[in-house]
Amino acid sequence: MIVLIVLVGLTVLATGGMMLTTTQIRMSENTEAGTYAFYVADGGLSEFLGTDSINGTDTVTYTYTQGTATVWGEKLLNVTTDSTRVLYRIISQGTYGSPGTGQTTRTVSVVAIQSDGEFPFTFGAAITAPTGLTKSGAAGILSGFNAADSTQCADPGAPDVAGVSVPQVPGYTQTNLNVNPDSVPEGNPEILEGPDGLSMLDSLGIDWAAMLAGSVVPPDYVVPPDAYPFSQYSDPGGWPVIIVDADYYLLNTWKQSGRGLLIVRGDLELKSSFVWDGVVLVGGELQTSGGVAVNGAVVAGLNIMVGDTTVTQTYLGNGNLQIQYNSCHIESAFGFYSGPTLAEEPGTWSESM
């Protein structure tokens, strides 16, 4: 009798152990299946965003070793009135199937901007200063008359723009007029005044947060950790994109001169014989002195687009300064815009549970 009871007890224990083991195996399989489905979904999302020819309205299925990802877009709104830039939510559903768990799905998404590939920015002046601009003295050139010619690009015929673009308040100020009363800005018009700095920047079409994140413009250099690329000016075919991730940066020698797209997160000081062909975008305050020359376009104070209320006025010191509008150099600086793009908006990735 005792032996029988013991055998029954052992049988119960064995059965319970087998059931516990089966449950643990099933839990492990479910976890594994969920992980595979997640990786498939995220991989499909990345591949969709990384294909230039894809439109936000397309539905594409990607097949991987561990499953399939179906990716599609849902239109949210038109960023521009002419629908050249559209905001989409891009959704990727990853599916993993196994005999033990059946089909397991995970869904991830991001918000992205679809651009039609046409040049997306509108530079209405040689220099745009949304927090106002002070020019010391009457020396130098601030010209919106297009200096492009047929040796620089195929279509140099872009219209002239303003010499300076500023908000009505505080506007444009020129000091030392008692020495020389001549106004420096020239163009069509000489000075373009907007209602306020933020609306001026919005009209340019620049997504400053995305630019700093590198999701709109593919950077060739990020300084730091990269060293500043000296002597790019000597390369006639080089139009690099340089992002300077610093609160303050100084460029003051001809060796730092160059061409391309220069993006500075914080304040920028340009001095002495610095020369740049292309576009300079500055998040904070811009200061210049000496014989600085920029041939293309300059925009300062862009950090007000991300809520920074501490950005001060642009200050252009006395000296043989030249900021000359050049549509060909602007086109070359943004030469990576060669077709439709679908750019992820930073901080919008999420998973649907």
C-alpha cells in the first residue's frame, strides 16, 4: 500500500514537472517569437526609409530569414501648400511564424517627411537674421544681386533677392552713419522685413531640428568627434556637408575656408580672411569681423525654431565683409537633393502594443 502511494506521488510530481517544463518552453518560444517579429518590423522600417525611390503612400513587403515585414504610409498633413513636402506616419508590421507559437506580430512606426526631390528651401536674401541685424560702419557688401554665372552651374538665372532679411522689430541697424551715411545692403529689395523672426524662418522651409540630427542632410563631417576638414577649398569638386555640434565655434583663417553646407548648432564667429562658397546655417548668434566673405547665402538665429529665446542679434563688424547671394553655390551646397526623399523626423519612433 505504501509502495502504491509512493508511486502515485512520483507520478503526480513527474506530471507536474512535465507541465511546468512545457509551460516554460512555451513562454521561451513566445518571447523568442516576439523578439524575431520585432527585429523583422524594425528592419522593414529601416529598409523602407532607406530606399529613395519609395513614396510615402507605397505598401511594400520585405522577406527576411525570420519572417516578413509589411510597411505602408498613412498621410498626416501637407507641410507645404503645394504638397511638395508631406508628413506621413510610416508603419511596419513584422510577422514571425513557427510551429510552436503560430504567427506573432509586432508593429513599429515613425513620422517622416516626403519631399518630391525639388530644391526644398527658399533663400529670400543674402543674409537672413530673424533676431535682427546690426552692421558696424558702411564698409563691405551685403548683396542680394545674384552673382551666379554659367561656369558655376547649368542654370544661373535665378532672380535677385534681398540683401538683408530681418523682422520689423528690431530690424536692421547700421552704426557710424556720421562717418559714412551710405547703406550697405543692396538687392531686390535692399532690406526685406518680415512680421517676426519665426515666420521668416518658416518660409525658408528649413526643418532645423532634423538638420541638426542629420536626418535631412547627410553629413560628411560632424565636428566633434571629427576634426574640422581643412583645405576643402582646394578641391574644386568638393561640396561637403559639415555639422559643427558646439555651443560656440570660431573660424578665422584662410586654411579653414571652404565650400559646401556649413551647419553650426550654437554661436559662430567668423574673422579675418575666412572665405566660404555655399551656405552657412547658424543656430545661435553670428558675429563677423575683418575680410570675411560668403558667396551663397547665410541664415543665423535658427535655434528660435526649437524654442531657444536667448538668441541675440547678428552682429557684422566693420571691415571688408562680403556676403554675396549666389544661386549656383547654393545649388551646389545642396547637391544631394537629386530625387524624392523620405526623411524620418527625430524622436517619433514608437511601437504599437
